[in-house]
Amino acid sequence: MASSTLRTEKLDLRLTPGAKQTLQRAAAAAQRSVTDFVLDSALASAAETLADRQTFQLNPEQWQAFVAALDAPLQTNARLARLLQEPSVLEQDLLEPPPAGDAG
């Protein structure tokens, strides 16, 4: 790992002996410690997972369309409004009394 930042946090993992052996072999093949190998692999995976949730890039035409959509007046959606006013399936169970004579 190229960073000189002091590591002060700890993360414990439970894994199978086979998984540990695989990580050890991979770290050795990369000529790195298991800690560095696992940390860098996990951080790369995390960055990939979060990439589309942190930033996005648009060309000028896409940017103009995006800004126009944000600036446009709200459009009402009658079906959505009705859906949000109706009790959900879970709420219906709470509102409806159980059938008479149903001892379960």
C-alpha cells in the first residue's frame, strides 16, 4: 500500500481455512502482506461499488437536459398520489378486524 497514513482502526474477519489459504497464496503471488492485499482488494471493490453513487459525468448536451429536468415544474401523477393516500398492505391488516370465529 503506497499510503503513509497511520492505520489505527481494526477489522476482524471470520473465514474458512480454505479462504484464508487462498488469500495467503494470492498475497504471496502479489508479493504483499495478506493485510495489504485484503485491504487494497476490499477498498478497490468498495470504490467500484460506490462509484456511480458519488459522482457522474455528463457531456454538455446531457448536462443541459439534466438541468432542464431539475428546473422544470413538478408534474402531478394522479396514480402516484392515489397510491400514496391508500393504506399499504401492512396497514390494511391493522385496519381490518379479524374474521369472526377465527380461532387460528
